[in-house]
Amino acid sequence: MRGIILAGIALLGVVTAALASWFVEKIGDVEEAGEETQRDVEELADEVRAPTK
């Protein structure tokens, strides 16, 4: 009986770790996309401010 309980707790730990890893990966992707967007906005703003000839 104890073995089943320990196996259940271990399985719960593995599932929790997998979910945490997935969340961290998704948050990193969102932050990276935000940084790319910020760079694009800065480039466009520089183009708008540049004097035209």
C-alpha cells in the first residue's frame, strides 16, 4: 500500500515539474517576442525621425 502512495506522489511531482517547465518556456517565448517588437518599434521611430532628402 505504501508503494502505491509513494508512486502516486512521485507521479504528481513529475506532472507538476512538467507543467512548471512548460509555463517557464512559454513565458520566455512571450518575453522574447516582446523584445523583438520593441526593437522593431525603435527602428521605425528612428526612420520616422530621420530627415528626408
